[in-house]
Amino acid sequence: MPIALAVALGGAAGSLLRWWVATALTNRAGVVGMGTFAVNITGAFALGLLLGLIETRWTGMPRWAASGIGIGVLGGYTTFSSYMVDAIRHVEDGRWLAAAIYLFGTLALGVVAAVGGLMLGRAAG
């Protein structure tokens, strides 16, 4: 399969998954940014896990498949732009502390999740 097609199909799937998860979580929690926070943290973990598994266990994975999952699905699933807009919504509503916690909490937990996924993926190999 051509890499561009795998990325395009994966991106469509990841975007739909992001919309579903983010909408469901935000509606359930009633907190601006909750869904975006969840998809960014789980996406960081999943990408770390994928990379760790490719390094150790899935060394023969075709490039189109790795690109389709990593760039396509997980790239479409996570979102920096929504992260920024959600932070701005907190600021516009006068919730400066919530904006700071959201911005820095997502960044810190995202790094921890990516490292955790990478370590788990490598350990599985």
C-alpha cells in the first residue's frame, strides 16, 4: 500500500475517533478541554508504545503500516490546535488557574505518557 494512502486512511480514522472520544468525554464531564486532554494524553502513550514495539518486537512492520498508524491514526487522533483553543476558552471565562493547569498538566502528563508507552513497548520486545 502506498504510504500516502495509509496515512490518509489512518488520519480519517484517527480524526473520527478523536471526535467521538473528545465529544463523549467533554459532554459527560462538562469541563472545557476534558476530551482534548484525554485524547492528547492517550495518543502520546499510544505513539510511545507503537515506537517501542516497532523498535523491539515489530521490527519487520512495513513502513506504510507504521506510517499509517503513527502519522495517520495517532496524528489524526491527537490535536494541538484544539488544545490551544480549549486553553483560550478557560482564559476568556476568567479561569486563569484552570488554563494554566490544563496547559502545563497536558504537557507534563503527555511527556510522562509518551515515555511510559515507549518503555512498555520496548519491554515487550
